[in-house]
Amino acid sequence: MQFKDVFIDQNLKNKLLELVQTGRIAHAQFFLTHPGSHALALAIALGQYLCCENPSDEDSCGECPSCKQYANLAHPDLHLYFPNCITENIKKDPESSKLANEFRNFVFKHNFFVNINSWLNELKGENKQPSINIRDCSNILYYNSMRSFQNGYKVYILWGADKLYRDAAPKLLKTLEEPEEKSLFILISEEPDKILNTILSRTQLIKITRLSDSSISSNLLKDFPELTEQEANDIAIIANGDYIKASQLASNNEDETDFLEYFEQFFDSIFAFAHRLSLHEINYNGITEIISSISAQGREYQKQFLAFSLKMLRNILLSNTNNKEILKVTHKEQYVLDKFNGKFQLKQVSQMYELCNKAIYHITRYGNVSLILTDLYFQLAKVSV
Ligand SMILES: [Zn+2]
């Protein structure tokens, strides 16, 4: 991966290059990223640049043996760590190295636009708690105590560093504090709150800025030539800097369409229930069907549905408070928003928001989803009266 192929603001690439060239690059970096960014690509490009035999001021050469090994994510001094868990093939003692092939294929398949949810789907391990675990940390310490294979930089990338298992993290403190020469640690995460402060304080913060709508839209036109310019612009606005989401919308991802339908039915029914409308309008059978079809999916899907509902509730709040200009919605979402406009009071909507948030928490804690959603339905109806 060369810097030129990383879809990230050029100023940030220049900043990293300058840090390397002036010898101010800290041995432990924290890439604070956001959903749908190319942060992993940036980390690989940085490692490749440090190990390149013939780098220019702007980029690695892309031709030398080291660059070629990096291009295949197969450089012996590149160590990748990522959340892992027991899978169909790995029945016990999971660790990143055992899933290295799967991870490489996954990264290539998505052209480095990767997020934890899609990785968990790939692992088919979404109902388990994945982590960068104690065995991974022991491996890091082991490689760190060895000489590098090619006499250059050893690069350790911890993708999804917030999933670093709490009891394992302290093992790394000393290494991050007093690293071996020519070693670089890059921690990547969207959720710094979940990382121990003692770890974060030992790193240099690199904030991955969101891409502008116009750069997203022009990249979409390259990746999806069938889109019109107007469509690409609309998608870029909704994606809000998240290129994974933009690509999903561009390829007509079905999930959000389902979510919107579920949301509409759910809240139609809640409104009918709260206002004692007819049983036909309450349509409780329809709700039971929705709940059982959501419960039949994996936990990530369930959380995504609730996150979608949060987004819609937030949009209802915004459109009720005349903040329409900052709304980012599709045509169909606008239709549903208009339908609910004025049906619920602001206070009710914010209580609903809290309730959905709580439900996400309970799902994360492995509660019974069908009970959680049924309970959520009645709680929402209660606050709507
Ligand atoms: Zn090179």
C-alpha cells in the first residue's frame, strides 16, 4: 500500500511524512479514526514507507522486495493484530496469527475499507466477544525481543485497539514505554474511551479527519461508474465521511431499507397503541413478526437496527425543532419523517431515544433479544401516552 492509494486527506499524509523525515515520529502512534475510514491502509502505507529500500520524499517506491511483501501484507516484520475469537475452524486458543490468512483476504476483498462489524460477520463469530487477547500480547512481546528479520523496522498494527483485552493490556505498557529501537506500534480505534489511559498516554495521537463530501462523491463515481453525479452527491451527504456506508448505499444495500420499514411499522403501532386506536391499527401481529425476524439475525444486525432507530429519532427531533437544514436523509427517510412530524412531543422523542440506547446496551450484554425488543415496544408505548 502506497500513500498515493490511501483515500485520506493529503494534509494528513504530508504530516506523517514530515514526522518520519524529521525523525519526530513517535514509536507508538494512536490513529483515532471514524467509521468507514481508510485508517488501516494509512497504517500499512506508513510501515511500508519506513521499510522501503528506495523511498522518495512523497512515497515508498512500490517496487523493492520490501514494498512487494508489504503489498501482500506478507512482510516478515509486519505484525498485524485484530479482534479474534473462536470460529468454525479455530476451536480453541484463538489468536491473530491463526486467522492471518482470513484477515488478509478480508482486507483485500474490501480494499482496506474495513470495520469491526464486517470482520465479525466474516468470522461468523458475531455472537462472541472478540478481543486482542493475552496470546496476542505475548506474541508482541516475543517478536519485540527478537531482531527484525530484514534489519529494518518492525511494525505492529493493532487494529480495533479498543478490543484489547483489559487484563492483557498492561503487558504492553513497558514495551510502549521503552520500545526496542526501530519498532513502530500503531493502534487504530474509533473508541478511545474504551482504551486504558495508561496505554493512550504512551502514544502520539494522529486524528484521521473525515473526508469531504466532494472527495467521497468523486471517488464513488470512480468505484461505481453507473451512478449519476447527482446520486453520488446525495450518497456522499448521507454517508457523512464514512466510505463503507457510501459504498453500501451505492450498491443498494438492503439492510437500511428493511430497517426503515421496521421503524415505520414499529412507531405506527406505538402511536396507535398510545392513542388507543383500533387493534387493526395497532397491528400487534406485524410487530411480533418484526421482532422475531430481527431476533433471528445476529447481534450486530440487531444493534444496527436500533442504531438506525436512534438516527431516525434524532432526525425527528431535528425536524421538529426547525433544524431541517442539518438533516441528512434519503428521499424515503424524509417520507417517514414527515409522517411522524408532530405525532410525538419532543420530550417523548428524547425518552424514546434513551430507551433505544438502553436496549442496545442490553443486547451488548447478551440479553434475550426478543424479550428486550418486546419490552422496548411496551416502554416506548408507555412514554407515548
Ligand atoms: Zn520500496
